[in-house]
Amino acid sequence: MTLPLRIGTRASPLAMAQTRLVADALRAAHGWGPERIEIVPITTSGDTIKDRPLADIGGKALWTKELDRALAEGITDISVHSMKDVETLRPAELRIAAMLPRADVRDRLIGAKSLAVLREGATVGTASPRRAAQLRRIRPDLAITLFRGNVATRLARLDKGEADATLLAAAGLDRLGHPEIGVPLDDLLPAPSQGAVGIETLAAAKRTVALIEAIDHRDTHVCVAAERCLLEGLGADCHSPVAALAVIADGQVHLRAEILNADGSLSEAGEARFDAGDGDAPRALARQLLDRAAPSLRALFGA
Ligand SMILES: NCc1[nH]cc(CCC(=O)O)c1CC(=O)O
């Protein structure tokens, strides 16, 4: 292939930073010069609508629709995604062929040294139903205010005093060059796919698939696939109050997961160990969580 490989990405600073990591990995794997890759920034609906919770926008595929269209129309050859923002069920003609090595999976608290020292009734800015529910389970007195927009926007809103604290993914802060911002929360189970970057192309584009597979980080791919199978079993997406994390331990996948209601007053947690590539075990864990959940929690998942 002599033409440049065109990489479609959201235009946010984090998406661009992640895309540069993908470009570097591809160049290193294939011995390419800089001219072999072209980065194509694309604005998505998720980027333009900032003032409403994502669930209210009716939104599936908010971050991916425009990138998918660019692939289908031949404007780009591959797309780079934060896997956390990729809806659970993808069009069959697309293939997530590789993932970069996962970054720090934790959330970091910004604005206070710990959740415990936040004053009574403090306000925490977040747009994540999972973070809101986990926070309010630990500290029911906290008020949640809607914080959307990219990482820099949220930090600026915190600076302006629109909230006492916020939670952001360590992965995003680190990849934007801010390893010093915030305190990692070890006890908060992250969002499914947090910290993972995926590379997608048309399943029929066999040569492109092969080029991408060369940089696949298998353990990350296996773990994120397990977390996404759990989401599938729950009938959930990236706007649902679900936390999950898979790690490889003793040659097996160890998946921990939790579902919550909006204020964290109801939750159900569980774990499973299974072989890499087993999609049934995470779906069975999803079933178990729903079966054990109180009816009003189960109803949130349409089950
Ligand atoms: N939903 C926004 C989003 N999508 C991916 C990341 C950070 C990188 C990651 O978690 O992989 C973020 C920001 C955040 O949650 O702080």
C-alpha cells in the first residue's frame, strides 16, 4: 500500500492524543515513515451537544456514527475510539481489530484529597450515571451537577467553582500529559472499557485488518471483550450505571462487575473467572446480577 492510511478520529485533544499513539504504534510495527499516515479529525454529534445528559439525547452511537460513515464512504481507512464510548452492539460490517495496551483504569478525584474529606452536601460535577451512583452510595449527602464536555472544559468548570470536585478517568488525564492531577480512587470499580483505545475498520478490508492486528495488545483486547459481553448480557450501554473490570490472573480472565440504580441505594455486584475468549461466562454473570437484583433495579435494565 503506497497511499497514506487515513485515520478517522474525534477532534478532541484526548482523541487526537490517542490517535497519535495509534499512529506511532503502526509506524513502529510496519517501519513506516510519517507520510504513510494521515489523521482525519471528525466532529461527532456527541461533541456538539454539550448541555444535556447523553441519555436524554436519545443517544446511541453519538461518538461513532460520523466516524462509521467516513469508513463506509471511503473517506477514512480506520477509526480510533475510546472503547468506553463505543456502544455495545456495533454494525456487523465493522470490526474492532486491535486495542492499544490499556492505561490506568482508575478514576481520579479532583478538588479534594479523598471522598471522605468533602464537606457535607458538597457538589460533584459528573455526567456519568455510574460515577454519580457510586459516589452517592458512599456519600448520600453529595449533590451531583451535570458536567459534560471534554477534559479541559470540565477542569475549567471546576476552577470556576461550578462544583467542589469532579471525577475523571486517569487514562485521559495521563494521555493529555496531566499525571499530577487528582487522586486515584482504588475502591471505585471503573466503567467497562475504561482506559482502552480501540482501532476499527471495515471487516471486509482484509489487508487493513491485518495491518491493524499487528499492533493488537491481546490481554487488553480479551479483557475489554469480556466487559463488553457483560454489557451485552445486561442490555446496557455506556450511559448505564454499570461498573466492570476484567484482568488476567493465573492465565484466566477475572471479571468483577456491579450494577446500580441512580442514587446508589440499590446495587448488585459479582465476579467470575473464565478462559480468554469465553463470551458466555460474562453474559451469565450479567444474568446472575439481574436475577439477584431488586425488581426496581432490574427494571432499569429492561429485564
Ligand atoms: N466519556 C468521556 C471519556 N471517554 C474516555 C475518557 C477517558 C479515557 C478512558 O477512560 O479511556 C473520557 C473522559 C473521562 O471519563 O474522564
